Amino acid sequence: MKKPIIELDAIQKYYGDYHALRGITATIREGEFFSLLGPSGCGKTTLLRTIAGFEGLSSGVLKIDGRDMAGVPANKRPTNMVFQSYAIFPHLTVEQNVGFGLRRDPRSRDDKARAVAEALAMVGLAGYGRRAAHALSGGQRQRVALARALILKPKVLLLDEPLSALDKKMREQMQVELIKLQRQVGITFILVTHDQEEALVMSDRIAVMFEGQIAQLADPETLYRRPNSRQVADFIGTMNFLPATILSETPDRIEVEVAGLGRCAIDPAQAPGAVTGGPASVGFRPETLTILYEGQVANDRETGGTVEEVVYFGDMTYYDVKLDGVDQPVRLSMRNVFGRPVLDIRTRTRVAWSPGALVLFR
Ligand code: ATP
């Protein structure tokens, strides 16, 4: 396993009385693409700024590359930050912007020019060096900001919502470019985002944060398939919930009665969260339920319901179905590979499901 580059141990941060970080413990590894994901105000930017050294800690230990960062100012840390607002100088040229960080570097002018050209090529801006920064598009400015950060060869690049000012198409393009860039340079990237899709697409691992704490730290697939709480499940993609009653429990299986689905056995690995003592429920993703065509048989289990809403999305169709015995409809999604089931609102339908796709929250 790669060695730790950032070690956070019981980090607390107060702004006056306000408790912004409430005991953050995590290890980020060398070469990892790591994301801090959470709703506005959960403390992700505060945590990033703490790592960068723009904010002090109230308590806890932060190590970067094995060194305690207490008392180490931002400019002496092996980190560099790329901001949402680009923070490039509009009156300078692209190469002046990128070379800005090297102004105190003892290298010769030629060596610096080579480094600037290399950094520009890395972000896909070869040949743009003489352009005026103010004449660039949003995506190009973001690349300049990236090149300027990378030219200093930090061990860790900190990215605070770097793509949020871009339109959807550009953002998706830059996401792919950032992943490629990170693989190419091999340094650790820590990305702050409130966009769960962005985090899932880009990250090796994600820390989901709520109210100053890490609620779950895992790879994207685990977060998606085995969220450890309803709150995480709800924040990542769409999750349906149905009330459930736990009938019996052994180390190998949990017998549950699920409203609208009936009785089934759940593997304890599908109950990854802590026992809260609240009412139990099961969650499942929209794509794990399937509308059955006339004459089609379910691979596993089957139940009945009434279609309440059909929403066509081109490649996908969403169906809101009220399962028999449940008041709230659940959302199903199906890929329109072979056309789509023609279902009118308020028609009866059969639905295939599988106990293996359920997650139990209790
Ligand atoms: P956003 O996505 O909106 O930036 P965030 O998760 O990054 O949210 P932070 O910016 O880390 O959240 O802020 C966490 C909390 O700390 C917020 O309630 C914020 O108001 C508060 N906060 C942040 N900076 C300061 C400050 N300098 N002084 C006082 N409170 C602050």
C-alpha cells in the first residue's frame, strides 16, 4: 500500500463559539485522488484550508509527509491550492501567470521558460503562453491556474471546487482531464466538492462530511452500494427507502419484513451502518428494480404495483411506482436499450427485485 501523505488526527476547529470541525481523523495516501464531499457549510473548505495552512487548528495533529505541520506556515508546506475563482492575474499573459510562482526561484530564465512550457503542455495549453489571461475562456483560465500550481511541484494539490464556475459540458470535460492529469503527474489531489457525481467520477476515495464530521470514508462503489447511513445514502445519488421490521438476526443473516416487498433474508454486509435504535428501513437504488414486460419472469423475486409517473430521459426512463401496501411511490430507472416498456400512468405493473440489492438501516 502507498505511504500516507496526509495524516489527520482528531482535528478540531472553532471559529469563536462555532465548532466547524468536530474530530476529523483520516489518512490520505500518496498519489490518491481524494475528495471531500458534503453539503454547504459542512466544513470541507475549512478542512482543506487547514491542510494548506491558511487556518490554524484548535486541537489535533496534522502531518504532511510524516512531518507535524504545527507552526509551519502555508508557504513552507509541500502543498498548493487551486481556487474556485481561478485567482489568475488578468493583466498578465498566460506564461507570466504560470511563471509567477517561480519568481524567486534561482533557476535560469531559460530553465524557467522550459518549466512554464512544460506545465502549459501538461494542461493542454501548449502555444497559449503569449495570450493575455483576460482573453481566455473559463475552462482555459482554470487550466492556467492548474499549471501555475503544478509548476511548483507540490506533493499535494488542493482543489477547492475548481470546476464549479464552468458550465455542465465544460465541467464534465475538465473532470476527465483532471483525472488524466493526476495520473500523469502522480501527486496527491484533494478535491473539495458538493457535487456527488463529480466526486464519484473522479475519486479513488471520498470522505462524506456532515456538520464538521466525516460520516463515511470509502471508495465510490462502496459509498454508492453500501452507504452506512440514510443521510449518506440520500446525499449520494437517489435511494428509495421502505419501512422494514427485523424479525430475527444471526451473525449470517438478518430476516426482515419489508413493506411492499415482503419477507426476505439480508446478509449482514448489507447492513453497514451503526445500530441507531430508530425504526428500521431498507434502501435500494432505482436501477435495482425492474419493470417486467407481459410474460417476462423475474430472475429472483417479484412484486406488484401501480405506475404513478413516467419520465423519459432519452437513454433512461424513470418510473414512480406505488408498490402494493406502501403509500409512497418508489423510483425505478431502466435503460432504454431495446425501447422502453409502454406503460401509462395508473396502470398495474409487475416489478422484479432482489434481496441482494437492499441495504438495511436500523
Ligand atoms: P461551502 O461549500 O458552502 O463552502 P463548506 O462545507 O466548505 O461549505 P466551510 O466553508 O468549511 O463549509 O464552513 C463551515 C462552517 O464554518 C460554516 O458554517 C461557515 O459559516 C463557518 N466558517 C467558515 N469560515 C469562517 C470564519 N472565518 N469565521 C467564522 N465562521 C466561519
